[in-house]
Amino acid sequence: MADGNVLRFSVLGPVRAWRGEKEIELGAFQPRCVLAVLLLRRERAVSRDEIITAVWGDRTPRRAAAAVHTYISGLRRVLDHKTSKIICLGRTGYQLAPGAYDLDLDAFHADVATARRARAHGNLDAAATRFTRALARWHGEALSGLSGPFAETERALLAEMHLSVLEECFDAQLKLGRPEPLERLSRLVTEHPFRERFREQLMMALHLDGRQSAAIEVFHETRLLLDEELGVEPGPSLRRLYERILANTPVTEELRPVTVPVQLPADVADFTGRAQYVAQIQRILGEFGAGRGTAPPVCVIAGAGGVGKTTLAVHVAHLMRRNYPDGLLHVDLQGATANPMPPIEVLARFLRALGVADRDLPRSESERAAMYRTLVSGRRLLVILDNARDVRQVLPLLPGDPENATLLTSRDPLVTLPGAHRVNLDVFSASESATFLTRITGTRETHGTAQVARYCGHLPLALRIAGARAHLVGQTLTVYADRLRDQHQRLAELEVADLSLRASFGLSYQLLREQVDETAARAFRLLGLIDAHEVTLGVIARAADASAEEAEEVVAGLTRLQFLVRSGPGRYRMHDLIRLYAAERAREEEPERQQRSATIRVLRWYVAAAQCAARLIQPEDKAPVPSDEIALPQLVTPEEAIAWFRAERQNLLVVVRQGGDLPEAWPLSCRLVSALYWLFRADGQFGEWAAGAVRALHAARAHADFAAIAQLTDQLANLRLHQGNDAGSVRYLHESAHAYQRLRDIRGEIRAQINIGVIHHRMGKPAKAVRRYEIALDRAEKAAYPRAAAYALMNLAAAHRDQGDHGAALDSGTRAISLLRDIGDREGEADALDDLAKTHRSAGRHTDAVVAHEAGLAVVRELRLRHKEVALLCELGDTCLQADRPSQATSALELALTIAREIRDQYGEGRTLLRLGKAAQALGDEAGARRQWQAALRLLQAGDTPEVAEVCALLDSSIRAR
């Protein structure tokens, strides 16, 4: 390429571009920011999401992705030249074409590297010249004019690098006996008053210029400033220089040595994602130097085995290595092994790397630590302490100078390490997992990648093993995913060459036994038998058969070694693969009887907890709660009960299934399923409950447990009734009535009579329904059972209404509302108000009907009964349609549709679509009405509901009218 066509970029000042000598107009702030991201991440592809975060931070606009595409297109238009493409789009993002441009930052690094080589060979004159040339490439503040978290972070890192190179340049000039930096150093000391190195160099320059008293005055000013502002004395290097100036001895020998250790391992070629973690660590390590205090920055990357701590630490160190011109020290402390490295041995390694001969090594650990801190004082080094065991191992290895930084990795978060900042590393996101697997295998399989990532729980080590093993055996990820499907064989599949997930987890497990205790290890094993994704203190206590106090100690030990991670207040999460490992250890080390006992204890705890919650939602549920259970949820209101249930829903379903697998646990499973009915009902999630209920009912029938049969068939009947499945409801109701009779449970029989009446009523037999309701009402009043009496009256009102007797309907409905309010049954009150609204509607009193509807909706919204809200909104829609208010009906029904879809209530969704079709028809949108009815038919046909015939008739009529 001819010189006139060379593309040049500048970031050491404003972001600018030239083609030859002609500057290129880059446009506004956003395109420049996009270009800056590509330039400063030029060694890899940058994803669109990373660009969006860099440009807008947390304030991402709605069409950010489209905006990025626009900016990239604009940059390509002005940067591309003939056939050369500058910005390339690959599988993982955008990248500038290597070798197609020059960058002032690259030239700066090249000059600095040349200067350091010259200095290392003793050619200080060449070093000073090259350092000066490097610094001349800066034109003000880096990335000036750009804002946002990316620009601010990168600008701070580049500014620190600039100051560091200034120090090196001044070092070379002063060692040559040149006081030229004097004027600039005076200005820099004013701009960076707490940066002792500049003050030290200013004193040297003054002394070289023959101004000894002025140099001494700088020291006294420094001492006064540090004492007043920070409460500390000047550092040892500055004090030693002061003493030499007082003694009028040569000072240039005090310049830092040229030994620059670089022990950093190679970065991994397929490093993926982690952008937020990288930025967080860079911010932490960037907090040193002028004005930042006297403590060196320390960052601990904590996480479970296999989560990628070392890979992240090494990657960040490579990104920041230019910020540490005096070296990078690295050591694997082997903290997770049986033989961690002792600090005295690590100090010997570091001292040798810093130029200390073996004969000069002190004998004791404390003396070595003191020499180490002395040698690194006044320098800028990054120390990477990988795989630390505990604070005791780490403390002697920490530099004391604020110019140095330490990056640690550990399975233990090292919470007692003074002044440390912690980064708790989690597993990959789904997109990061997909990208990582694609890079390992070299192929893109959307389905297979997603399956393998899910079975690996997005754990980086597991993904690396899976990708390598699939590649090794020549299988696609889709085929290999089938081998991972069996969770009992999954850990065996996740081994290849010298990589083993079991071995990684095993190291942490051994640490648990050694550093915590056997109680925690046993709790870990038994928790692995519970398939719950999250656990609470009560579950941990029951699994381990421990007291609440003992369970708290167990939690502390398990969270410390990352076996458990806090996922919310009082809630803890165990990674799926760690749970499989724990279950393996339980099967190996625990007698089978103990394994079964742990599951039963947890099941019993969930029964008690669910009964506590159910009582708040359904006060009539009198199932006894065991008094000996510990750490039960402290619930006071129905809202708290529903919130607890939502948090525990998946765990409850898992425990029901696990309990059903143990023959001796069927009574507990039945009790738990029955208690959960009220919780699932309140949340509108019947479908998830039904499968467990049917399974529990089979067990109850097999053991002739009529109490369980009665309760479960009663609840299943109500479910089928809600779903519009009258035939299914009748079968369960007859079985329920028979079971209540066997138990001589009068209240149960009364409820069965009312429900059978409801079925008669729905089947168009109101006279039969009235007889059932009147019998139930009479028996409820004699048995002092006001709740059943109220429900009998409410249903009696509906039957009278359908017979055209609005007066009797109003009387029965009003009596029902009064009874329900007396006993505090708010849900029943909402039902009765809704029924009263129907009576008003039937009588043509639409305004009164709307008032009653709104009153009922207010109650269900207060109780957060979302499935009931759908039903009541449908009834409000019917009233508005009958009153010839289709627009108002549409508003209510659209809200009902949204809620029904959110809670996955297909029957409610189908009923709502049926009514929305009627509203559309009333508004003259016949095509829209047909679309709604067709959608409703698909949903309602699946449940064989009575509305199917009505929808078919409406569709036929609409089609004939076309």
C-alpha cells in the first residue's frame, strides 16, 4: 500500500483517523466510541452487545442494535478503501482487519518496549530518547471527547500507563545526570500531589541542579502533606533519598533496578465473554497511585472449581500488563491440593525473580517478606497469586506499596483478607456457553450446543471437557448431548485426558473435610440427594439432621468453599454438577437407610412449611403442622404465603416426585400435594399440580387411605370444574363423596353435595341443582358450618337466577356475601360479589352489575388471585357487551388475556378470546372476530370444554354471513 493510502488512527488524544495526510471525518460521538472499542479490543472480535454496553452503558435505547449497525455501516463507508475492508464481521462479532492500519497506541508501545530493551542493556541515552519519542505521541487526554463507562475506564488505564512511562523517562534522564525534567516534574507534583515517585524524582532533579535546600524543602512539604491528608509518613525510598541529600552523597543509584520479571502464563486463545468481570477487575486494580490512598489494591476472584478463575485472572493480567512496567509475578499456590505451597518458598521464588541471589536470601519467612516488600517499594508490579488456600498463606505475599497490585484466585472468598475487593465469578451465560463451545469444536450446532451447555450447567471446565471429548470421539454436540442426558453417568462423561470434573470437585471436597469439619461434609453429601435447585436453612438442617444453629455453621462452611452460593435472602443455590458429585459421595459413603431418611426428613419439612402457607390462603385447612420442625418460614399474610410458594414452587414439585419414589413416604407425599392445592390454586398454576395429585391419589387408593382419597378427589374435582371438564369433575366428586361417607366426615359430604349441584347446574339442570344446594344448606346450618352454608347460598342464587327468579337470587346472594364477610373468607366474598353482578346483569341492572364486578375485582387483586381475576374480568366483559359497551368490554378482556397468558391458564385464555371475538364483532370487525374465535377454538378443544360448541356456532354463523 502506498504511503498516501496508509490508514492511521489515534486514540492518545481525540479519536481521529487519516488516510495518508488527509483526516477522515468520523461523525458524532457514537461512531467514534464504536471505533474506539474496536481499536482498543483489536486483538479479538467484539460482540454487538459489548459495543452497546460500551456506547450507552445502562441507558440502552430501544433500537440500540439497529443503531450499532448504522454506525458500523457509516464507519465502513469512510474507512474502506477500494477492495480493502477495514471492519470485518465474524461469527462472534466485529473486528478491525489486522495489518490494514496503523495505531498511535501500538507505536507508543513499540517505542516503550525499545526503550526498556535499551535500558536493560545499559544504553540509557537511547532509552531516554525512545521514552521521549513515545511520550511525544500523546496529544492531550486519551479518548478525549468520549464519555460512558468504557471510555472512562480505558481513559483511566491509559492515563496511568502514560504517567508510568513518564516516570521511566525521568529515571533514565536523571540517571544520565540531566536535570531537564525539573520544570515538568514541578507541574506533575502539583497535578498528582500524592504520587511519591514524582516527588522523589523532583528532589533528585533539584539536587542535580545544585539546589539541595530546595530538594530538602520538597521532602518537608511531602511529609506535611501526607501527615495532614493521609496520616502517614513518606515511603522508605523517599526517606532514604532525603538522607542521601542531607549527607550530600550520590542519589542516582537509588533509581529502581532494571530487573523486570515477567512470569505471566500465556493467555488462552479461546477466552470467551466475561466482559463485565473483566471491567470490574480492571476498575479495582486501577485504584492505585496518586490520590488513591496508601493501601495497594487487592482483588480476589472467588468461585467454585471449574468456573474459570485462573483463566480470567491471566486474561486480565495480559490486558493490563503494560500498566505494570516493572514486572508481573505469578505463582500457583496449589491451595486446593493436599500440599499447598508454604509462603517462605513462594517468597524465595519472588526474590530470585527480582534479582536476589540464593546466597543473599534471608532464612526466615518474616525476613524474606520484609526484603520482598522493600524490593517492590517504589515499583509498579502486578502480583498474581493463583489458587490460594487461605488468608494465612496469602498475607506474607502481599506488597506494601500502593503502586503495586495483587490479583488472587481462590475457592475460598478470603473474607478476612484486609482491604480486599471480591469478584464472585459465576458460570457462563447461555450465549457465552454457546460461543465457547463453538470456538472449541469449530462447528455451530444451535440445538446440540444448547443441550450440552444445559447439561454442563454452563460451567466453563465442564464445557471445555464436553467440547474436547465430542471432538475427540468425532461426535456432533447433538449426539454427545444424548450421552450427557443420564445424570447418573454425566460426571463419568465429563472426563478427557488430564481434565476431570470429579477431580476438580474432589479437591474442594477434601478441603471441606480438612478446613471445616465432617459435619459439613456429611451435610454436603446428603444435600446432593435432594434435587432442589435452591435450599433454605430449614432444608439444610433437615437433610443433615442438624439443629438450626448447626445448620448455620454448615452453611458458612459450604458457602466459603463455593459448594453453596447465596441466591437471595436466606436462600442458597448448588450447581447441578456439584449436586451430582455430592450425590455420588452420598451413595459411596452413606448407608442406604441414611440416604432415604434424609429425603423423608426434607419431605416432612416441606409438608409442614406448605401447611403453614396453605392455612393463610385457606383458613379452613386444619391439617396439623408438626410442632418439632425447625426454621419453618415465618409467614403472616396470604401475600407472604404466595410469595414463599412462588420461590419454592420448583422445589416442591421435585420433592413430591422424590417422595413418590420412596414406598414408605407416600403418606407424606399425599399430605404435601393436598396442602399445595391451595397454593397452586391461588397462583393459577393447576397444571403443574395435577400430575403430582393424580400420582398421590393412586398411592392413596392402593393403601385404602380414605382421608387422602377424599381430600385429593375433592381438589381434583374442583380443578376439572375450573377447566370446564364437567365429566371429569363428576367422577372425582362421586369418589370424594363416597370417601367422606366412609370417614363420616359431614363437612366433606356437604362440600361434595354443593359441587355435584354445580355440575347439574352447568349441565342445564337448575332444578336438580337447587335440590342439591338446599340439602347442603340445611345440613351446613345444622352442622354449624357457615362457610359451606355461604357457598350453598351463592350457588342457590345462581340457580334461581337461571330460573328467572331474580328476587330469590338477590336474597340468597346477599345472605352469602354477609356470611362470607362474617367468617373472613375474602376469596369467597369475591366469588359472591361476582355472582351478585351476574344477577344484576340478568335483571338488566348493568350499572349495579359493574359496581359489583369492580368490588369483586378489588378483592381478588388484593389477594393476588390472578386466575380469579381472569374469570371476573371475563364476566365484566360479558356485562359490558350486554350493555352495548364493546370498547369497555375490549379493555377488560385484553387485560384478562394478558394475565391468562402470564399464568399459562389455557382455559381462561380460551374463554377470554371467545369474548374478545364477540367484542370485535360488536365493533364491526368481523375478520378480527373470526381470528379470535379460531384461536379460542384451538385452546378450548384441547380441554374438551362446553364452550367449544358455542365457538363453533359463532364461526359457522360468521362464515355464512361473509
